[in-house]
Amino acid sequence: MIEVVDLLYKNPHELIKTPNQEESMKHLLLEEVINGATVNPQLQKDIYDLISVPEPDPENIIWRRDILDDFLSNPALFDDLRAILGIHDEISKGMRNAARGGGTAVVSKKELTGRDSQIFKMRSYAECIVKTVEMYEEAANIIKPRRLTSEAFCKIKDLINREIRKTETMQLKALAKELSESITLDTSFIISMDLNKYFCVEDVEMLELDSNPYNYKDPKKRAEFDSQSRIEYIGFDDIDDGQLRLLVEKSIARLCRQMEHIVSEMKKPFEKISRGIYFYRFGIGLDNKIRELGLPVCLPSIDRDDLRRFECSSACDLWLALNMKKKDRYCRPGDMVVPNDIYLGPTDGSLVITGKNNAGKTVFLRTIGVIQALAQAGLPVPAETCYISPVHGLYAYFTAMDTGNGRFEDEVKSISSMLDIFKEGDLVLLNEAFQSTAYEEAADVLCNVLAYAAASGFRCISVTHLPGVKEHMRELEGEFKLAYRAKFAEAAVDSEGNATHKIVVQRG
């Protein structure tokens, strides 16, 4: 068995998308962000399906990030690798043609017989073997001279070099090449078979080619036929003898199955590469797009999930920048989008963001959600530095985007149902929740949700303009002796009271 390296997963597992996560991604405008960073519609769907469910395994995230770093550090690698995968596509097409028996060959003498179909199969499989070995050789030529540091590419390099160094591989290529070049409909087949004492065929052991078509050789028989006898090297064509024709067809079919198995095994590593490379095409495009917008960009550092870390410097809202560019292609969003810093550590519970309307609170919240989603997929993020711990689930509830009637009772019911889903290690984003009732009642409900989050081990980041939240939270933290304490941030204004779109995190 040949080792197979998956470009997307070091530790493969199944991810299940829930309706709540799907709705959350709509609130974060993740689909619009992805669509703005790529022009391929099919690629957009595949990427969205991959990113919209957070990858919980830190090893898988680091696996992807390091592979993408290799691509970004070697600009020509992607195109070269894509050319190799073009050979893989040709092999797959040849395999399909072989399976159909006959391919695209032109038969001049007569219509295809069963034997002729088997001949085309054998020739097609032989050509596939030659191309498969050549694919390994070409892959070695493009990977060997490059400095690739990711664990995945190191494994790919090792397995390719290991296969092409095998004497058997080179012998296989030579034999397959000889077979593909020599076999035609006019080829005479020579078989070696075992006969019992009744001169009935028991087994076909060997298949060879006669260089002189339709040239029968004299049968060589044993002098005595006491138990088993052998007829060696009987030449054959498909004109008269039906029994011999059947034997040859069976022999070729058995050889074809063996050749098909060889090709299938040898191209398995490239199948995984082919299925995963689209993700890195998007990653390269996303990195280029962020730079084009004039925003800072980096590959995130991934911590253990139990560290509960979210630390970014100069983080920017990618959707806002893309939307600016969409409205005015000559603008430079990096000169207008206000970057913000955020730090949440192991002992920090919820984060509450307050401030006047249109001060950038919702933008700040969306920035956190999109960066978490991109970083957890192993992709570049719009920030100067980024240190992220994976979350188990990423959820967002933006009241302004709610399709309901906005009544307080409906909000409470909706968020209460979501609380049954949230679990330890999740990240929950609430935007202006509980705004449709009296301030005091709304603040009480919000603080109870935040206290529940602290007690349950999931983190909640909430945007609100409700007064008195901080004081009430400190009372609840003392009353219930909560291990995680809430942090508070405020949308800053200038001396004239105008929004600066800077979010200042309060200490203590």
C-alpha cells in the first residue's frame, strides 16, 4: 500500500453543519467575504462549505496553515503542481476508456471482438502505468528543489522519492512501455497452460507476445501424461479456435485487472492532492486580495483550545473593505478601515462592547467572528498579528438581521433555544440583543446570559448600548463566584463626540 497524504486533514474526521451555525455565518456575512475574494462560483461553494463549520482539531488547522505557507513562499509551486495534476486527470481519463474496452481506437479490419476489446484494455492500462510513473518523476522534479517545510509536503516528498527509487517501479515502467508500444490487433498471443490427463485446460500461467503475428509454434509436449501435462507456447489468433480465444481473453482480463490495481494504488496520493488543492488556490487568492485592499495580513498562530486565546493586533473588517472596493474600485480601503486590537486570555469570560450608535461596535464584532472563522480554517486573516485558540462552535445572533417581529418575548425565546445548543469551548456573538424592552429588564436578561456563559464555559462577546451592564455583571460574578470574569470595551469618540471607530478595552 502506498501512503496517502491528505492536504486538508492530518486527522480526517466528519464535520456536521447545524442550522444554527448556518444562520450564524449569514449574520457574519461570511459568504459575501468568500465571494469577494474569489471569482470561481464552484470554488466559492466548496470553500464556504469548508469554512462555515469550524475545524476543531488544532493539528488540522496547523496542517493547512503550514501547507498554505509553503504555497505563499513558493509562488510557482501551485501552477507546477496543477500541471502534475493535469497528468493525473489524463490517467483517470485513460482508466475510464480502458474500463469501457475499446477507447477511441480505430479498427480497420472489422468490428471489435471480445478479444480486441481486451487488447485495447491492456494497451490502455499499460499506457496509464507509464504515465503514472512519469507523474511521480515530474512531481519529484518540481518538489525536490524547493524548500518546503510543512509536514504534509515533507511526507509527499518522501513518498514520491521512495517510489521512484524502487527498482521495481522503473522495471514496471519499462515493461508497460514495451507492452503499450508492441500490442496491436495483429499481435499473436502465446499462452502457457496446464492440461490434465484428459487434455483439459486447468490453468493459464503465462501470457507472451509473438513478434510474428499469426505464427503458430510447434507445441512442446511431455513424453508421458500420467497426471498433468503442459503445452507451452501455443500461438493464437482469433480466426478459428473458439476455446483458445476464450483462454486468451481470460488471460488478458486477469492481467488487465492487475494493471488496473497497480494504477489505482499508485495514483491515490495524487487524488487526495487534487481534491485539496482548490482550498489553497483560495488561500493564495485571499492573501493577495487582503494585500490589494491595503489591509495588514498574516497567517494565524494556533494555540490549544483550552487556552481560550483570541489576540489580534490591527484587526480589520474584511467585509467592510471589500464593500468599499466594490463601490469604488479606485479607493484604498486600508486607508479608511480603522484597525483594532483585542486580547482575550484564559481567564477572560465574556466581552461586552458599549458605545453610541454608528461607532463601529457591530463592525468590531463581525471582525472577531470572521477572523475566528478564517483562522480556524488555516487561512490568512486581516491583522498584523493573530493568536487563536480553536472554538468548538461559532455562533452569531444579530438582532438587526432577525427576520422575526423583534419583540422582546421572541428574542428571549430564540436565544433561550440557542442556549441549549451552546457548550463549553463555543464562541457566541450577540449584536444588540434584547433591545425591544425597558433598559433595566433587557440589561438583567443580558447579564444572566453572560453569567450562564461564564458558568458553562463558553465565551460570549456582546454589543449593546444598554446602561448598567458592567455593574450588574460584577454583582453576578460575586454572587455566583464565577471563574471567568467579563471584560468591557467602549467605542471611543473624539473631543467633539464624533465616533473614532476605535474600540478601547478596559483594564480590570
